Amino acid sequence: MKKMIIGLACAAVAPFAFAQTSTTTTEQTTTAPATTTTTSTTYTSGAVTTYEPDKTIVVKSESEGPLSFALHAPVRIVDKAGHVVKRALTPKDKVRVYYIGTGETRVVEHVEVED
């Protein structure tokens, strides 16, 4: 009799013991509308008054006076043909400093030696 009760109890519990639970996760994503940012490159022409590689360059422009640019990273210095200039800039070198931004937020893209 005991064996029969134990057998019935096992048969009654078995479906619950082998039941599987499942979890469904729903993820909702939202896409923000695309924004367009336009940046324009500006340049200043003039003579170098001070140049410290990887630090600053000061260019004396005829129309704006001396302008200082911070060089936060190694900046490409090229000639008019686009070849890299390997020598250091000296005072009186005629250059064009291409940059983006205004005022304190100017970021130099490259410097072109005009001579």
C-alpha cells in the first residue's frame, strides 16, 4: 500500500517537476531624429611671429593683427603642393592657418607654408 501511495504521489508531482519556465523580454528602442551639423574651414594668412611645435603658433595677419592658435595635437604643416614640410617654421614665414571654430574654440586643421 505504501508503494502505491508513493507511486501515485510521484505521478502527481512529475508534471510540475519537469515544467519549464520561460521569460520573454521586450526591448523598445527609440531613434532620435538625425541632426545635421555643418562646419566650415576658415583660414588666416600672415607671417609667423612665434611657433612652438605641438603648442602654439602666432600669425600676424595684415587685416586682423596677431592671432594665436593652440596646437593640441601634431598639426600637418604642408607646402602649396600638399607635401609635408619637415623643417620647423621660423618668424617671417608666410603661412595660411586653416582652422574650424571661432575665438577660443579655434581648432587648427593644417598649416600651409606659402613660400
